[in-house]
Amino acid sequence: MKRRLIGVTAAVLGTVLLSGVGLEKVAAADPVPTTVMLPLFGAPLQFTITSGPGGALADVSVDPATGVTATQLRPHKVVFEVANTTDPTAPGKVSVRSKHGGQSVSTRAGSLADVSGAGSWSGDVFGTGTATTVNFTIGDDGSGGPDITGVTSDDATADIGTTQHSTETNDEGGTEASARAKVTFTNAAGDTSRSLTISAKVETEADGTTHAKVSVSLGRLKGLAVDAAAAAGPHTWSGVLCDNTAATITYDVATDGSVSNVVATPAADRVRAEGGKIEVRFSDKERVRIRVREDNGQITINVDERIRCDSPDPTTNASTTSTVADDENENENEAPEAGGHHGGHNDDDQTSTSAPVAGG
């Protein structure tokens, strides 16, 4: 039977690390949907995203759905065309992506005014079952370039960075003006962080034609170094297999970063531990790597999941049309904090995450 790891929550994409003695395994749970509201053509457009196996998109609902057509429905990418009542020949475009342990929603239209207005993001950042909300406003910086203002979060501990602006000239004689704001969250233990990046971009071609884009991206989990004495002790990685069987990897961490007593449940095809590295293969296409790194008396634990398996196409409440080939010629990661690609796997069947946690 072919198995795969599935996400415990929509935002965390299935990786949970627990520390200390006597902690129970994490059982399957209903995902906490992510909701993203972005302005398009002067009105709010809200997307509710539910994740499925391996972080794949299970359902992407739109409110309002009138005038919205799904042109692509793929496990890790959904594309919508949005009618423009002012100019029917220039519809907008929305892309929803899940890749490399991150998730993003982006809107595209002809002008900055088309994508300006109030926006928001709400999701379960660390898989605690509680949603965190971020609000913001997209507008003009006074010179025709984009601006991001009014960034707030209901998480009082969130670090809200200053909006950064830049303007560049391309080789074709056009310009690109952009704005970027980042909200960084840190978990209660202080050993894991995750960032939400809001970006706006306006490209002006040499003939004066403009293209505007706004994106909201939740990056993957990142580890924070903690004191080695605090990190030392028993740890547990916990996930869920496709048949809803709970899966765990338990191991001990020493103050020098070495690991021992590695046990995978259910029995894995292969378990290998050396120094501060652990590799568990539950099957040929399901692999979990854990890396413990010690540096100057501090330890960081990272998890990398390599999951290759088929997922069904997501559902949506929007009308659908015959899906078309991906016509985007972009060399960009829609989840900017997700990190690099880890060789050889297609984005549509891989989830790669990093979730360091200290011991207790």
C-alpha cells in the first residue's frame, strides 16, 4: 500500500516536534483553513484555503464567486480568472500556491489602482489550533509606486517590519517599483519562527503599459538557536500517514548535538542515525530527515520532509473551465521564506519543511 504523510493543520503542513518525556502522539485533526482577503477591481475578494495530504490544496473557495472562474486546478496550484466589469477585455488573475512548506495567494491586474485597498490574512501559524490575523492596506506611495501601510496583527508578540521600497530599470527600458512588508512570528517556546510576507509590485513597460501584482506568502517554519542544555533530552516528531495512522520519530539529543535512541512508529523501511543526522524512510517516496546542529553552546533542530505521492485536484465553489497549461514564465518563489529547492522532485509532489524545537 502506498502511503504518504498528511498535514495536521493547513498552515504547519504536517510537521510537529514535541519535546520532553510523556508527551502523547498527535492524532489526525481537521485542518484549520487559511483565509486571505485581497482587493481586486475596487472590491474585496476572499479565499478560504483548506490543505490536504502533503500540504496539497484540498479546497479553495472564493467569496464572492460571481465572475470568478477557475482555469487551473492542480494539487499545489490553483488559478482563477476574475471578471473586470470596467474593462471586460482585461480580467484579473489570482494564483494560490502551496510549495516548499509555504503557501501564497497573489492577484494580478493592469494597474496599481486595480489591486489597491484593504487586505488581510488569517491562519494557524504554528499548528496550535488558533488562527492569527494580519491586516494591511495596499496603495500608492505618492509617486505612482506601490505602498503597504496599516500592517497590524492580533498577535501582540509579532515583529512587524518597516515597509521596504525599491525601484529598478530593466533592460527593455521599463521600470519595476515594489514594496515589501514582513511580519515575523515566534512560537511560545522561542525556538521556532515563521514569516508572513506582503508584497506589491508595479511593472511599467517602455510603451507605458503597466502590470500590477499583490501577494501574501506564509513561509515555512524556521528554527531559532537555543541553549544546548535546554535542547538536550527526548524529542518527538509527529505526523499522520495517508491511512490516518499516527506516525512518530522519537530520539534523544545530547548537548553536543548528537542523537541516539531513534525509533520510528510504525516500522519504517529504513532508519539511519549518524552524529546529529537522522533519516527515516517510511517508504521509497516518504522520507523525513532531522538535523541537529550545535554551535557555540546552542542547538537548532531542523526537519526536512520529502514527500512524493499523488494528490487529487482541489475542489472550488467557483465556476470552472477546461484547465489550461501554466502560462506563467516566472522565476520566483511565491512563498519567499520557503527556502531553496532540494533537487530532483517536482513541486507538485514534494513538501519540504523545517521545524526546529528545543528540548525541555
